[in-house]
Amino acid sequence: MTQSEPPAEDASWFSDAVFIGDSRVAGLRLYSGVTPEATFLDHTGLTIYEVKDGKAVIRRGDRKISVLDALDSGTYGKVYIALGVNELGYYDPEGFAQTCGEVVEAIRERQSEARIYIQSIIPVNTEKCKANDIPYYITNEGVASYNQALASYFEGKDVYLMGVPGELLDETGEALKEYSADGVHFKKDGYVLWLSYLAAHTEG
């Protein structure tokens, strides 16, 4: 598990990056202002288990292929993985972390030179989750247990485990209401801050 902080102002940093994730990552693609050269393999509701099992969710013309197969279509310097919210309902943080490790190994088989970044799960805003009928199992207690499992599993491994952007959180550790759209997803300013965090806390 490695963390360091290079300059954040180089927008080209993400030009050889691929982002793997769920609808939160789709928001990052749409609203953060990330360079258009970046590649996104995102799908609403995507879980780490579906990535591992090769579920076909990425559209390529008139067909769909798996995230791992989609990685074969390019060569990337960085792979960012941001999953975990949809997996909270399994109540299995250790299983989630182990499956993340298996996916990392599968990615390394396809992108042997890429640096791999696992993003800790960003907490939610409880009040907005309740107001928007977000599933009951999406809680910050669950987020904390999954993030702890990630930290334990990847300790000492050659993976860059990203923390949570503090700028997105209030003093209690919840997602700030002003940046939260529905409790889980963010408004534009939130996605901009998230991307800025990734640019400032990464390996150069």
C-alpha cells in the first residue's frame, strides 16, 4: 500500500488512465472536467463481483463485453477502481476486499505496466439518502467496515490505496450536504473536488 503526492496541476496525468466503477464513476466522467483522453469503463450498479465474473456490461457497438475484456482494447498507465457502494448489501467486507485483490491480479495480467489504484469508498449523506429512498443497506457504518477491510487486505501489497477526499466530508465524516445530490451521488462541484483529490494524492 503506497501513497505519495505529486503536483496536481498537470491535467495530462489522466490521459493514459482508465477508470472502472459504478454510477458514481459515471458522474466523475460527466461532471468533473477530467481530460477527454481518459477512458471510463463504468456501468450503473456495477459490483466488483461482476467485474471478476466477466459480466458483459460495457457497450462496444451493437454488443456488450466485460470490463476485463474491454481493458484489452488499450494500453494504460494507470487503472483507478472505485466500487463498493452496491456491494454493501452483501455485508461481507472481507469478501469484498479479497475479490478486489483477485480483480487486481486479473488486471495485471492484461495491463502489466499499469499502476493500479484502489479508491476507498466515499461516505454518503444519511439525511439525503433517507429523503431519496436510497436502499437501507447503504450506510456509513458499512462504508467504514469495507474501507477497513480494504486497508487490511492491501497492507504491504503493491497497490496504491487511495483515501477519502476530506473536502467532501463534514466534521462527522458524512458526505457534505452541499456536495451531495441524493445522498450517494454528487453534484458537479463534488465531482470536481473528487478529481482534484485524485490528482493531488497519487503516485508520480
